[in-house]
Amino acid sequence: MSSDPSTLVRRFIQDAGNATQSLGLGRAIGQIYAFLYFSPGPRNLGDMQHALGISKGSASMVVRQLEQWSAVRKVWVKGDRKDYYEASDWFGNILKHAVMDTVGKKLSAYSALLGEMENELSARTESGEEGREREFLKERMAKLRKFQKRAQGIFKNPLVKALLR
């Protein structure tokens, strides 16, 4: 395959970019992964830049993110000093790392914020209308905390663990 992907592969690359963008991950993540996945050999940042019309800096940042998720790996090409990459096809592992990285960070941040709110409400001593508002907020936070624990428990489910192997 030349550095320019075929029409069908280009369509898949665009759709992959749209999918990751709709998930809030950015278009380039899906495009670069799909480009590497459908490349029969390793590719360098210049190849990605040329084929996808993105900057080398953007390609570099996205490749580092994909490496963290085990979606791509750096490979050595004899006689060339550039870094080359190829896509992993272990989808469960990629999904596990991506979800743990993106959702896990957000759950942790929300957990900390929820803890601050719980502490603030516990410190208040209000009566009347303010007391009813405080109790309402405490009930809502308790529901959020319960949901958070269930969401974190999903990753411990044997079915989910089997799927992500």
C-alpha cells in the first residue's frame, strides 16, 4: 500500500475519526489508529501527517496516547532512525486501557469533588428551609455515591473482565 490509503480505507479512517470524536476523544485518535490498523507495514509520523492531513505535533501526541492504551506499539525498521508504529489488534486490551484512562480519571475527579461537597454539607448546621435544602442535597449526593460505586464495580464483573481479555 502506498502512503495514501485506498478509497474504502479512507472512508473507514474518516468514520473511525468521527466515532472517536463523538466519544469526546478527538478525531485524530480514531484516524491514526485506523490508518495504522489498515497499513500492512509500520508507519512513521511523516506517513501519518501526509496521509491524514494533520500536523506532525498532533500525530506525535496522538501516538503517545495510543501507546498508553496499548493500541499502537513502536517498532524498529532496519536502516532508518525514525520511529515507526503499528496497530495492535488486541481490541479488549485497547478498550480496557482507554476506558480505564478516560473514565477512570473522570470518576476519580468526581469522587473527590463529591467528597468535598459531602464534607461541606456535614459541617453545616441549618434549620428551616436551609435545612431541607441540605437534606435534599445529601440525598442526591448519596445517590451519586451509590452510582459511582456501581460504575466502578462494572470493571470487576467477570463478564466484563472476560470481554476485555
